[in-house]
Amino acid sequence: MVEINLGNAVPIFAHDVAMSTVTKTKKTKKGNVKKEAYTELVFIDAVRKAAIARIVLPMSVLEELPNMIGENIRKIKEDLRNKEVPKSLKEEQEKTEVKTTSGSYVG
């Protein structure tokens, strides 16, 4: 697994997301049809009324997203239901967990 340094990524809050899919079709020299699809996610800041990020995902990453999101939602709900406060909590505490897909950009 690749180590990810989140310190280099500035967090931006998105209020909404839009999704579209682009399918490209090419004809090979042999006359065969080759297709590939990418899904584009556009994250929107409603306060600024502007798109703040445009992310294009290949099919390999897109296929893994539902499982990652579902697992993340399950963990969040479990954590929020747990009313136990850690002993080391002196002020507001932030916890970050990173999950990555196994897909990689080839193109």
C-alpha cells in the first residue's frame, strides 16, 4: 500500500456533488470497437455557488467506491452511537482514517 501524506491536501468542504459519465468509443485498425468509460464527480460549495473540485474516476476505482462508502458509513454510525469519551480527551479531538482503492491510473 502507498503511504499518503494528507498534510499536503487542503481540506475543502463540499455541500453537494454532481455526477456524469463519459464513454469513449474507438475503432481499432482491425475494425473492432473499443470502449472505455470514466465517471466525473464535481464537488460543489453552495456558499460560494461554485464547483470546487472535478474528479475523473476510471471504472476500476468506481467499482470499489460503493463498498468503501458503505463501510465508512457503517463505521461512522457505530462511532456516533458510542457515547464513551476517551480518557485522553482534553479538548476537541479529530480522527482520520485513510482507505485507498487498489486501482491505479494507467493512461
